[in-house]
Amino acid sequence: MSETVDRPGPLLELRRVSVHHGSVAALARVTAAFRPGEITCVLGENGSGKSTLVSLLSGLCRHDEGEVLLDGHPVRFRSPKAARAAGIATVWQDLAVAPLLSVWRNFFLGAEPTRGAWPLRRLDLATARETTVRAMAQVGVPGIDPDRPASTLRAGERQTLAIARALHFGVRALVIDEPTAPMTVQQHTLVGQAVLTARARGLAIVAVTNNPRYAHLVGDRFLLLAHGHVAGDLTREDVDADVLTRLMAGGDELNSLTARLRQLHPELEDR
């Protein structure tokens, strides 16, 4: 008798989801599943539908066809606030923090701890600072000055701050949109460590990236998009870093992959 490995059911799931911008299908019948404790890296060229996918999961746009399911139940997020209330946090490309505010203010941002009773209630600055330092250390940034302006943080540190904030406030899914500015190896390492910490805590993670080698290093699954369609839904066992890099180059190899997957799985024909 063959052994089966129990996998958690999807926290978030797309079933034949389409999103149109006018007459253009930014996403066309996309099916994907995002599970707790799993990192799904979304890869594709500009115009492949990555940004639309992030907007959909974040409540910035709504689908025109198909279903988005949360815990198996259909949902339609009508705003980013609704998505956050459902436990989905998004780390945006270059808007992960408010640059003029301090690190600790960015960490809490509207949920600041207070002490005392009304009308003498006031900010609990000591708790805010201590909590920020502790949470940042847990995702790999020890000893940070919580009073420094967020504008002094580098790209990787800004994203790490946003991830630490999401973990502290108990989100269930994390959508990470890779920053447009280039990051150094050290900055990639910071973000990677924070993402792996989030996975260890059981979050479902959707990470958009243009770096296939980095994706293969941290990812469990790889969702390849091309012109709004799913061109590949692969695991680390399916491809190594070199193959994933070649697939990201597109062209005949990506077309061959799509054709082969549809041959092996006829149910993909209608995607």
C-alpha cells in the first residue's frame, strides 16, 4: 500500500478566476491554491498578471468570473480593509512603510498600545518600542533603534518591518510584492529569513518575484504566469533552480512546458 502525505487544505484558493481591465483579460481562468505553511512564488514577465493577482488577493480589485475561496467559502473582498479583516496582509512593492514615521509607529500604525483609563488614557511608548524591537529580532533584525525614521531603512529592512508587523497582528496569509528597486544579497537574505519565519508559523505565503534562483531557494511551489494564464504550477521536486531560470526566460521552453502540462492534465485545457 502506498503511503500518502497529508497536506493541509488550501487557505486561499482561486478557481477559474478572470479579471478584466476593459477588454483585456489581466487574469484568464486562473486556478491556484495557497496552503498554510507553504510559500508559493509567483513568477512571470511584465504583463503576465502578477500585479493583478496581488491586487485581487489584497482587495484592490475584484474578479469578474470564477471564485475566490477562503477556508473553502466564496469571498469577494471589496477593499483592502476587508482583506485585512479576513487575515490577509500585503507587503507592497515600495509602500511597505510610511517613510516619515518612526519604525515603532510604522509597526503599530493605528493600533498603538495605550495605558490608563479614559480620560487619562495615553500612548504606552515603552511597550510600543519594546514590542517593535522584539518582533524585529524574531524575523532577523536584532537591535534596531525603534525611534529611527523608517526612511532610513533599506529595501529589505522595510519589507521585513512590514512582515514583522503582520506576524504580530496575527494574519493568516501574507502577500509579498517584490520591490522594484534592486536589493543586495544581504537585503534578500533579510526578507528571506522573515518569509521563512512566517512559513514556520503556519502562514500561507504568496511571494511575487522576478528572481527565479531566489524563488527556488525559499519557495515550496512556483506559479508561472504568462499573459494572464497559468503557464506552470510546479513544486521544488518538479524543477531545479537552473530549469526554473530557463523557464522564466519564456519562449519555446515555456510554451513546451504549457503544452506538456496540458497533455498530462487535460483538465488544464479550459484554463
